[in-house]
Amino acid sequence: MTKLAQWLWGLALLGSTWAALTTGALGLELPLSCREVLWSLPAYLLVSAGCYALGTVGYRVATFHDCEDAARELQSQIQEARDDLARRGMRF
């Protein structure tokens, strides 16, 4: 199962549970305080998911490994291409 499918299943499960609780489809009489929290739950989850995504991206950027060997190889290939184009008459 792909990560997207896992997230979609989780969202479908949470969404259907939320919808069933807020519409009263299960026949449960929830106290008023629970219903008030239940209505704002999707907003809380959205903010939490955004914070998680921002933290994950920040962590990945902070721990990104530089590939110095690949950078040197790429610079040498660029220089070879420039030399070849210069021999063919192109000016930089």
C-alpha cells in the first residue's frame, strides 16, 4: 500500500467518524462541550498536519547531506562543455 493510500484511508476513517458523531447518526447523545470541540476538530487536525509538514521539511533541509564529489564532477563536466563550445566558436 502506498503512502498516499494510507493517508487517504486514515482521512476517510477519521472523516466518516467525525461525520457520524456530528450528525448524530450513531444515536449517541454527546454533551454540549464535546459537540463544541467536535465541530472544530477538522481545523485543529489541519493545523496539526501543517505543523508536522513544516517540521518535517525543516528537519530534512537541516540534515541534508552535501555531495561534494558529485558537485566537483558536475563542475568538471560544465567546464568540458564550455571548452568544447569555445573550440566550436561560441563566446561566453
